[in-house]
Amino acid sequence: MAMKHFCMPADFRKETIDAYARLNEQYPECAVVETYGNVTVENCFGSGRDLDKLPEVDLETLADYAAYSRSKGIEFAYTINAPYMQNREFTPEGVAEIRRFLGKLHDAGIRCLIIAMPSLMEVVLRSGYEFEIKASVIAQITNPNKAMMFKKLGVSRLTVDESITREFSRLRHIKETFHGPVEIIVNSICLQDCHFRPFHYNQISGDSVDRANPVSCNYFTGRCMKRLFDDLSNYFKASWIRPEDLHYYTDAGIEHFKIQGRQSVLNGDPVRAVECYFNERYDGDLTDLMFLFSPREFFPFKVDNRALDGFLKPFTRSDDFCPRDCTRCDYCEKYARRIFGDQNPEQVVAMIREKIGASDPFTKMMSSAGEGE
């Protein structure tokens, strides 16, 4: 059986590292090998999460946490994976600022960076510091050609785009071509083929430094929620992976798995979540697992994980099973009717959609804004 390696969102608590270390001893064929995150105090460079959703961390805390993690056999990867940095990397002053920051990270014991932008990768590679570069999911790597472009640039590891999570032959081809660790996110709740995605990433990059704007932070989240409640079958089109289905991915050569949720770790239970994946079994509400058992209000329906046994199997037989054209297929709709049918979905959805519309800060902001001259 293939060894399964897990990358976890950092909560910067030593007791969590201790718990991961105990799991690593208990499960010889699974291991938490890495956590990831970034500083939020006096941070100058963006990442893939809004600032107001992250733990408060300064460089001293980061250095202490990374050293403690390493003492337990668990590495740390620093996220500097915004897709845009106001073009600072194209100015002498910006490059100097980046190099100074890289020096601080290196002094803090950081040796791995998660990056999305090729231009930033070049700055890092020519900085004089020895960092391993891991291509972020935000780089949207979807095929072997793109994977190889990043490999030639200097990337030694990559996280594939969430849109191809259920395309097994493509995952195999990327793994066979890249000849290095290929990682996949297991608890993605982003809607499939979301037209907001690249713009949402840009918004987050702006709100991950200094302070977060509540209007922009809620814009894409609110509209994604509205899309979900417009059609509950969208839940089953998201790219989540159940613990029971990990074996399909190891069979395809994928041995590195990432659990996302830096916004959930402080109030959730990431240790419990990763142990479910170690065990490759979970009995309960799938949405609870996807959000690391953190409190949530936005999705009131129960999704019995056991009722999804066999859901993924048709995808494993042929990449053509899903035409990415929902006008020609009702596979996910059938699951929505089966799982939500007795939970009064029409009534609940109507109430939630009304609540989303009434509380939308972007709509309120536009209504209160004065007319242009």
C-alpha cells in the first residue's frame, strides 16, 4: 500500500503538532509531513486567504513554531501565493523589498515557499537563499504541459488545480510527466467551473495584507453561496474527496494530499479531520469534515457520508463520464434529490436566498454610493 503524505493548515499551536506526531506514530502508512501558513503581523506580501480569517502570527512566533514542528519531524511551508503583488516584483525597489523579506524568512528557519506567480519564483530563485518552491493551487496547473513549465522554472512540488480532481487519467499523466510530488486538495468546496475563481483569487490577494475590506471579502463568498442555493446539485459537483475514496488517487500515483482550511483551524478540529483520512473512513455529515468540524451556519442540510458510497466510482472508469455540461447529465441532481429530498429543501433554500440578498454588503454599498458626476 502506498504511503500517504498530508499537508495541513497551521494553527501555530504546539499541541496540534504533538497530536500530528502521535498520529504519525500510530499510522505507519500515513503521515502529516507539513503544515503551511504565513505571518499576519507586519506582513507585506499576500497569500491565499483573507487576513481577517487567519491566526495572528509574527515572525518570532513563526520561527518558534517551525523549529518545534521540525523537531517532531514535520516541516513548514510558507504561503506567499497571491496571484498579484501590485507589480512590485518588476521594480528594483520591490525586488529589494522581497529579498529583505526572504532573508527574514530564511533566518526564521523557513526552507519551503508556496508560490503561485512565476515572476516571484524567479525572484526567489535568484535571491541567493536556498528555498524549495512548491507551486500553489492558485497557479491553476491542469495538465502535464503546464506542470512541466513550472518544473523547468524551478518548482520541485506542485498542487494541481481543483477543477481536475475527478479526472484520473489526467492526474496520472501529470504525475508520470512531472516526476516529483504531485499534491491534491481533498476538502475543496469550491463550485466546479466557477467563473468567479480567478477574480476571487485576486480579491483575496488584496485582502490578505494590511487589513481586509468586509465588502470585497464577502462579495465572492456570497455569490458562490447564492449559486449553491440556486441549485443544490452544485454541492456534488464540487471537488471534495471522501476519505473512503483516497485509494482511487493512490492507484493513480497521487500520494500527497492537502487539507485546506486556514480559516477553520482555530475553531475546528484539524487533527480529527486528518485522522478520518488516515483511517479512510468517516461516519457523519460530510460538510462537517470539509470544514474541519468548525462551527458553520451557511449550509443547514445534512450530507450523510455513507450515502455517498460509490459516488466517485463512475468517474474513475472514464474521464468522459463527466462531460462538464450539466444540461446533458443529471447524475449530481439525482444525488441531490436522494440526500436532500426529505429535508424540505425548497422552503429552506428560499429562506437562505432571501437572507443572502438582504445581507449583501456590496449591494448595500452600491445603494449608498453617490451618483457619479
